[in-house]
Amino acid sequence: MSIDAKIPGGQLADKWDRHKFELKLVNPANKRKYNIIVVGTGLAGGSAAASLAELGYDVKSFCIQDTPRRAHSIAAQVGINASKNYQNDGDSTWRLFYDTVKGGDFRAREANVYRLAQVSENIIDQCVAQGVPFAREYGGTLANRSFGGAQVSRTFYARGQTGQQLLLGAYSALSRQIATGKVTMYPRREMLDLVVTGNRARGIVVRNLITGEIEKHAADAVVLCTGGYGNVFFLSTNAMASNVTAAYRAHKRGAFFANPCYTQIHPTCIPVHGTYQSKLTLMSESLRNDGRVWVPKKAGDTRPPHQIPESERSYYLEEKYPSFGNLVPRDVASRNAKEQCDAGRGVGETALAVYLDFADAIKRDSRDVIAKKYGNLFEMYEKIVADNPYETPMMIYPAVHYTMGGLWVDYNLMSNLDGLFVLGEANFSDHGANRLGASALMQGLADGYFVLPYTIGGYLAGVNPGEVGTDNAAFAATAAEAGDRIQKLLSIDGKRTVDDFHRQLGQIMWDYCGMARNNAGLEKAIGMIQELRGEFWQDVTVPGSAGDFNQSLERAGRVADFLEFGELMCKDALHRQESCGGHFNEEYQTEENEALRDDENFCYVAAWEHTGDEGEPNLHKEPLVFENVKLTQRSYK
Ligand SMILES: Cc1cc2nc3c(=O)[nH]c(=O)nc-3n(C[C@H](O)[C@H](O)[C@H](O)COP(=O)(O)OP(=O)(O)OC[C@H]3O[C@@H](n4cnc5c(N)ncnc54)[C@H](O)[C@@H]3O)c2cc1C
């Protein structure tokens, strides 16, 4: 099977407009004949379901939570990018495009990224029209702040609750369609499998998480918006329910998984403080607008921060990257923090932390001004750490935060399986090997509000509605397999909890496929994961039954998938003999410890095909062709 990204011809700036014109349309009167399943109600899924229903399609929307409003997107803190250039500081569609391609270390498709930059402006207008309360300047215009990897201010925000406010906007639009009957909402449903016949997605099999019933749903197209897989590391900033199951099950049914090893480790999180912690807390990147990152110059210096004089501090980001300073992109900031800690200059009890200091900003702007900007984040920090960041510098350390990899999609956001579309964090597109801050919300909403509503029509116009129903044998077979797997999990009756296995997998992933990787470590990890997976299927204990609300069972299914998927991540990392963005193979670095790409041999998207549980995954390469930007060594100096 080959892959074709279906990138339209013509000039970069004209591709999307031309493509929209060339896409076939579905007659308005015919739209109601088509049934579309949207799995996930985060920013990508919520916006997609609402927009598709608004167009006239019949939509079924599914999510794990009790309400669409609780999708993980609600956690997003401080911003969404758009090249509005309200600040008149030199922003443009081109600059946002360029920053994103460069930020992703030249491992993203030019055409997709340019389109993203183009529609970024529409997103802000759409959300303002919905009533999203973006922060405003005194005169009423929308306010902006800076984020990493950019020298302009293009990040729109609603205090530290941008995701929540945007999700409320999408949810309002969705609710309107639920009320009109165009969207049927299925909360508390977990997609367990994709139904495929003849290389075409036909529907899904879900478990009703309250009754345990296995349900079958058919559709003319299936849209996965199921978020990222950062929880493969056990400890991450993601919501507890974030998982890889829907995407991985689709992968096992034939959808290619692209660049699974590209993980984003966010530099600004509260450091790990104990073995029994289940979650890590993000301290927004926006804090690096005013906070200064430093460590003591002397290794092993255990003096409290206020006893360390200026002359004995190293503001290592400002020193090493004078142009971008503390606002270098996340991969660069994370690696530098690790480097400082590895050299013995880490602070705090574990010595796995660096300072983020607001003393200068408070002196310059006043405590009130800083409180207005970051008050809720400071409060959150104080509640967790019991330390007041207005008086003592915060301690931060990198943590798993976002996954750039995902199911492979073409320019239309369709996977290699016909009729299976993938949006938001669940697909691989747009961010390359490293995502810039405030660009995930932009991409999720671009996909849902402005890309899919056009491209799905192009697909549906060529298919007959309702061709395959749940009476097709493929539905019965897929549902039976899902049921068997559940029974198998319940029958093992071993001694170790699901969380115990998950924690051990997470440690393997963090140690060998985390912030820094090397060939020997990745090979070792693959063996360790295979062994752990064997133990899981022999010794896991899953209490309760299949026929009622059973969170242990839910988690067991997700961890079983992580135990397979983690291996694919390591294999992808091992095959990519270069460093780029978040994928840092220690064997490939510049003299200054920056990621060293190999454009001659690795300038491609790695799309993996599943070849059976015992087989090796098959690699398909989608070459990345750069016609508009020059491939260079990324520099933020
Ligand atoms: C703490 C934090 C702060 C962040 N802040 C920012 C920020 O300021 N700016 C920014 O741009 N990005 C930010 N991000 C990243 C951003 O929030 C996410 O990338 C984005 O919200 C993902 O949206 P999504 O719609 O793709 O998926 P999600 O919001 O993760 O939604 C996934 C949906 O899929 C459903 N689902 C999952 N699996 C299944 C299944 N098997 N069956 C049924 N339903 C399923 C879930 O129920 C949910 O509804 C942040 C991330 C974190 C963790």
C-alpha cells in the first residue's frame, strides 16, 4: 500500500483556496442523507461535530467523559496563536508559517503548515463571535502575549483558562446542534475498535462505560479526534483519561501511524516529588515571558536561592541564546534544563529542577501587574508546592506534555483508510518534530472548524450514503473481538494492578525514549517492553465485571494498548538515526549539543503499517519536500 499526501499543486499561498474550489461539493439537500461519526469532543472533535451538523450532515458524537465539556482540551492554559498582527510587530501568515516549520525542525509538510497559518485568523474571529472572553487591551482590542520560538506577540489568551473558554465556545455550538437533533450525543462511551471493510472505515464499536454494553455504530465516515498519547509515559501533564486506544486500534485495522517517537517534553512543569504521584502539573510557558530561568554556577550548591548572589548564578538560556533568551522553543529549553541538572547544577531536594525567578519582573512592573498576568498560576503553584513564587523562585523541570506523532493523514486529513479522518492531537500533521507553544489549540480548531468541513465533502460526494449498516458481518466480528478481549483481561486474575504495570512502562519510556535517547537504550527498552507485556497478560488483576461501571477495566484496556504502542515508539526512535526537535538521539548532536538532523536520509514522515501481532511494523516514507523554506540548522541565538 502506498501513501499519497494529495498536496495540491500551484503556489503555496494559493493551494488551499484552489483546493477548496476543486473539491467536489455535496448538494445541501443530500447532506442529511450522510451519517458521520465523530469520536472525541475536545477542541478538534467539538468544533468538527458542530460544524458538520451546521452544514446539514447527521452526526453522532462520542466521548469518554460524562459531558463533552470535560475533554482534556479544557486543561489548556495560556493561549492560541494567530497571525493577526494586532501588535504591529511584524507578524504575518508567512512568519507564522516559517516559525512553525522551523520550530518543528523542518519535519512538517509545508502545505499543511501554510494552510494552518492562513486559517489561524479565522479561528479568532469565529471564537470572538461565539463570545469567548479573550483578554483585551484598555482600548478594547484583543491582547497578545509572546510564546516560545517566536519573536512576535501572537498568542491570544483568556487568563490561564484559554482551553476552557475555547471549549465552552465549541460546546455551545455543539449544544445548539444537539438541540436541533442534528447531533446525537453519546457520552460515557469508549471506542474500542474501528470497523473496516475493503480498506474503508464503516463505523466503530464502543463500550457503554455505565452499563458495559458493547454497541455498534455505522457511518459513511468516521472522524477520530481522540487526543494525544503522552500518558504512555504514565507521568505526564495530560488528563488521566488521555489514551492511545482509538488511534492504536485503528492502526491495527490498517491505518498508518506516523512519527510515533516525536514527543514534546515541556520545560516548565512542577518537578516530580514522589513515587506514588499520578500526574504532573504544567506551569504555563507564558511564565517565561517574565520569569528568568537560572541555576547556581557551582555544581552541588545547596544554598537557598536568596543566598546565592547574582554573580554566582547562571541564566543559562539568556547567556546561550541572546535573541530568544528564556523564550526558546520547548525542546531547546527542556534539553538545556536536563543538561544543567546532569552537570550537577540542579536545585531542590532531588536536584532535578531549575529556578524560574520573577524577582526582576516584580521589581520592574510591580507585584500587582505580575499577579494580574499570572495570578492563578502562582496560586496553583503555591497550593501544590507550599511555596510562594512572589517571594521564592519557582522550581521547574521538564515533563511529558504533547505528542506530535499520530495517525498519518493526507492534506484532506484523511488517513490511508478511506473514510477515516483524523483531527487535532490525534493526527501527526503540522508540528513536525516539535510543536511551538499555543499551536495545538490553533491546529485542533483549524482542523475542526475550517479544514474538515470542506475536505469531508470532497470524500462524501463520491460515496453512496448508508452503504454498509451494523448488520454487516464485520460489525459482529469486531464487536465479538472487543468482548473477548475484555473477558480475557478479567479472567487473568493475577497479582499486579494495572497502575503498577503502567508505572513501570512509563519509567522505561522516560529512561530510554524520553528527553534523550540512544541506540543501546532503545534496543534495551524494546526488550523490556516485550517482557513487561508478557507479564501483564499473565499477572494483571482487573477487579469487577464487564457488565457495569468499571474503571479498572477501562484502564486495563488502555494500558494493554500502551504496552504495544510503546514498542512502536521505540522502534520509530531507533530507526531515525538523526536528532530533530523532540527526538534527541545523543549520538547525533552539534558541538553545542543541539539536535543534528540528517536531511539527506531522514527528511521524511515515517508512517508505520501494522503487520500483525507477531510481525515487524512496515515503514512507509512520505518525503518532505521544501520548496519555499531553506533547510537550515535551527538557531535561536
Ligand atoms: C496542561 C496542558 C496545558 C495546555 N495548554 C495549551 C495551550 O495553552 N495552548 C495550546 O495550544 N495547547 C495547549 N495544550 C495542548 C492542548 O490542550 C491539546 O493538544 C489539545 O487540547 C488536544 O485537543 P484534541 O481535541 O485533539 O483532544 P482532547 O482535548 O484530548 O480530546 C480528546 C477527546 O477524545 C475522547 N476520547 C479519547 N479516547 C476515546 C475513545 N477511545 N473513545 C471515545 N472517546 C475518546 C475524549 O473523551 C475527549 O473528548 C495543553 C496541554 C496540557 C496538558
